[in-house]
Amino acid sequence: MLITYGHVNPAALLAPVDLEPQAGSDTGIQVQSDMARVVPVPLPESTLHVVVFCGGRGSSTIIRELIRWPQVSLSLLVNAYDDGLSTGELREFIPSMLGPSDFRKNLSQLLDLCSSQQYALQRILEIRLPNDFSAERFERLTMGLAKGSPAGVLPQVERLFEELDTRHRACLIGFLEHFAEYFRSQQGRELRFSDCSFGNLIFAGCYLKSGQSFNATVQSLSELFGSQARLINVSRGENRTLAALKRNGEILSRESEIVGSQSSSPIREIFFLDKPLSDEQRRELAPLGTEERARYLAGLSRDVALSPEAEHALLKANLVIYGPGTQFSSLLPSYRIARDAIRRSSASAKIFVANLESDHDIQTLGVLDLADKALEMAGDPENENRTITHIFYNRDGRQRGVPLGIEEPAASYKSARIVAGEYANPANPTVHSGYQVVRSAFATLRDKMELRQTKSLDVYVDLLDRSMASDFLLQEFMELPWRDCFDRVRLRINRLGQKDWNLPEHLRIEPAEYDGLFSDVEVFHDWLENGDSEFLVTLTGDGEYRLRDLLLGLQVLNGGVFGAVFGSRTQSRRQFRSALRAAYGEKGLLHSISSLGAFVFTAVFGLRFRVILSDPFTGFRMYRRSKMNEEFRAAMGRSRPRTTAGITRLLVTNRVEIAEIPVMYRTFNNFTKPGWRLWRGVRNLLGSLA
């Protein structure tokens, strides 16, 4: 990975999201608005298991951010009780089938759109049929796709199918043929194809081919489409119709009414009916009061069992996110189904992310009202089981509509921390900023991490006995704002003379005594085996590095999955050439050999380990302890490499990620050691081939 060097605000680097109440503040817990300050914190394991309860698109930006993290294993829990528009008609046409719309919407955003085939699959899922589309045209379209001879029925879809490989094309056509066969068998029954999602027809065909198992359908399509997360139906697949009772006694008899326009009276309860209310039942309900209606509907309601896949995901989760979305249709029913597994989940954090603004079903409810409903549905109304550990809500007012806020801001509610942040997307304030929400969520895990010291830094410098250069280094060391990033910073310089330093409490300068070409390797061994700091920096060379470049490197280490950052001295052509001139002067042969060697070493390392580093033998190296996995530590113990290339080899082969950034590196005439350069290069080359 190459990261372009730019302006760095040192005060913003490594600063965690502040999840503690601030002194003198009555607005609860504050999250910094500066994007540079909201950085991800170290994760406790190489794999972080995250569960998101979501609907169709309400959590899309949060989900997209989570799948950018390679160490996140993401599971999405969705219920399948949507019955609006064409989805409702399709459910009536195939009476045993659940609503596929929310699964289709999630699947379409879990695809890798950098791939032309994945992009085509996403478009196929999302296309809606024209208003004048008929059953006869659907038959012709399916037949044309099966024969490989486009019929011109729906050119856009036909072109997209041409982008698919043989396997994907055959599978999707097979699903459409299964649906077409079922359609032909339903003589006398009609289905309107107009404005129907083409992806829903694919789901329906897969459902019929999968023995009418909805959960098997979701799994099959997720695998076929290459989903970047596990898409899980929260239930075992029981066919239910959602109904709701409002406080004024009004009955919302299906999911489409729950999400649609309605009176301002709050929704009191939701029910899982095994079939829609009949005309006779409606007549029986008409004269009843609110309490009697509640008892009547409760008598019709049927339990829904949690699916084994959803249970497994919740019990394994490190982090649970109750996402934003349509509360009374997409989210609250899922909490009710999963209440037992939520209670048993040992996730370190369970975060309720409030909607940004009101909706039809929550038009009179605030953030804490929504949290109360979530707790009620999860069977923990007072939050005694820590069903919610944090409540995230957007601090700022909305540009349009009425924002969801808290009337009397506080630091906590029913033992859950209230986190007020700028969670709206700056470009589109009606949707969440996935960046802000995810990094705040990761910050809640800080207290659970097993790090011996997360705010300390060790820096080791070997100037090759050039003590005259140490004054400039020490001056820069004392000028940089380390206190904004760390509690303690220790600088060790090899063979530095003793001196009394007048330093602030958080800084230390110490001499060190190491011999040999690779003193930085010995320092790394000592740090890994006996050190207590989270970060180590080693700077070794016959020129001058700039300590300010450490701030950029530390930002990269703290903000991603990387266990090491290497500083490339070859990113600037001018810098590269001047370094060679200063090192070898008029020694034409050595100059040519060194220039060629820079490219040869990169090529050899790339061929050997399939990783391209522009400067694999750099003396600018930064490491992070919590990213050194057990496999790497064990390999270090067995082989104990004696060169920096040997350490790099073990990092790569044991899946510790390395980032590369350009750094300033100046060499000076009559200051460099050509012999040291050559022998270190040869030893490194041998070390990389070991």
C-alpha cells in the first residue's frame, strides 16, 4: 500500500474518540467533529465478529464501512416480513414465501462493484420492470436468455446478462425458468409484473428451486453472488404477517401499513400473525376497545423461532450494532425474535444507533423512546442485562425535517452511555456517516483490549557513530507535540554520550549500546520479547531521517490493519539520485551497482513473497505490538532473524500487513559509509532468500 504524504495535524493523530463525559458539560458524551480525530482504535483480535441488525437501506453506509475492514467478520440479521407493493403481491402469489426485498437490497450493497461482473449482478438485482411489462414479455425474456439469443424484450437486462460468466448466467436463468414454470402452473391466478423488482423474481425462482426454504435461498444467493458478509434471516423461516396496534386503538393490519402514512398516535405493540386478518376478524375487532383489541391480537399472534445461524452469530459477536432504519417493521421485530440470544451474547459492546430523523412509524418518538422500545422488544426493559451499552445519536440539527434528539441531554440512560456525535453524512445529512459511526463503535471496545501500554512509544536511532548529527535530531525530537499523542515517548540513540537533559515528564532520552550491521534487529527482538510499549520505531542509516514523518506513519498504524509501516526513500526521484551521489561520489562502478540494486532487490523480494515494496531494505521501520499475531511471534522465536529483511520475510509469510509511506531522507557528502551500505544490502538480500 502506498500512502501519499500530505499535511499532518499532529494534535489530531492517534487521538481516540472521546467516550467519557467532559468536565463542565451537560450535553453527555461528546465525539470530536474533526474527521482527523475520529480514528479507529486497536481491535482486540485479528478477527472482530460484528453483528448488525438492519432493514433494507437504513444501515447501508455503516455496512459499507464495515466491509472495508479486512479483520471484520460481518453478519447482517434481517427479518423477512416485508409485504409492500410488488413484494406483497409476490408473497401472495407464492403463499409460503417470505419477503425478499430487504435481503435483495442488502445483497446488492455487499457486492464488490470494482468487478464488472459484480456490477452487472448488482444492476440485475436492482432493476425494476417497466409499468407496461406483461407475463407474456417475461416468458419471452426468459426464453431468449435461456437460448442465448436476445429477444429485445428488455435490452438493458439482456446486456447485463452478457457481462456474466457461464456459471452465473446459467444459475440466474435457471432461477427464472423455475419461476416461469411455477407461474404457468398457477392457471387462473394473476401476478402484476409492472414495477416489480427483477431481483425479487430471481429470489422467487431460487426459493422454488431450493425446496421452498427461504433461509437456504438466502445462503445460496449470497454464495453465488459473492457477498462480502453473511446475510442471515433472523427467523427459521416461519411465514408471518406483521400487524401493529396504536395507542389510540387503531390497527395496522400489515407491514406496508406500519411503514406507511398514519396517525400521530404512537405504536403500542406489534404482533406476528400466521395469516392476514380476515374480513370476519376485522368485524369482530371493530367494536372492541384498545385493551380488548390488544388481547384479541395477542391471541392470534404466533411465536417466531430464532434461526441457528443468527443465534451462532450473536453468541460469537464481539460487537452488536442495532442499526437505524424503519423501527417497527425492520428492526423491533428482529429484537423480539432474537431476545434470548441477545441476552446470552457476551459482546463487549451493544450499540443502539438512533435514526437521524423521524419517520411515519416513529413520528412522535425521540431517541430515548426508541431505545426504550428496543429494550422492551428484547425483553430487558430496564437494561438490567446490558442489552444496550451505548446509545449513538446525532448531535446536530437537520437541514430538513425534525431531528431525533434528546430533550434533556445526559451522560447515560438506564446504564447505557449516551454518545452525541456528528453522525450525519456531511454530503447527505439524511443518511449516516458510516465512517463516523464505525470508528465511534470501535472506540467503545477500547476498555476491553488486552494491551500492556497503548499510549507509549519507543524510538531507536542508530547514526553509525555520527554523533555530530545528533543535535539536529534531538532538537526536532523535543519540538514535536508528542504529548498530544502519547503518555510517554522514549528516544534511544546508539552510542550517544551521557548528558543531563532538561525534559518534560513524558519524554526520555537514553543512550544505547549495540554492535554490528543490524543493531535495529536486536532492538526489535528486545522490544518484542521484553518491551511494554505498543509502538516501536527504528531509524538506521548513514543519512538524516525526519522525525515528523513518524507522525504520518503512526497515523497509518493506528488507523488501519497494519502491523508495520516502512518508510520509502525512493519515492522522490530527486531524493533517490541525490542519495546515491552523496554516498558514492565519483565511484562510478559502485554508483551504478547501487542504482541497479535498488530495483533488483525490489524485484527479488516481489518474486519471492508476492509483495511489492519500493524500498524493502529501508532503515525507517515502525511496528505495532497488538498486530503481531501469534504465528509471527512463534516464527520469530524459532528462527530469530538477524537482518531486517529476515523480519520482513516473517511479517509477510505470517500475514502481518505492511504499509509503505514516502519519507524524507537526506545524505551528505563525506558523511555516508559506502561499505556499510553494500554489506548491509548483501546481508539483507541473503536474509530475504533464506
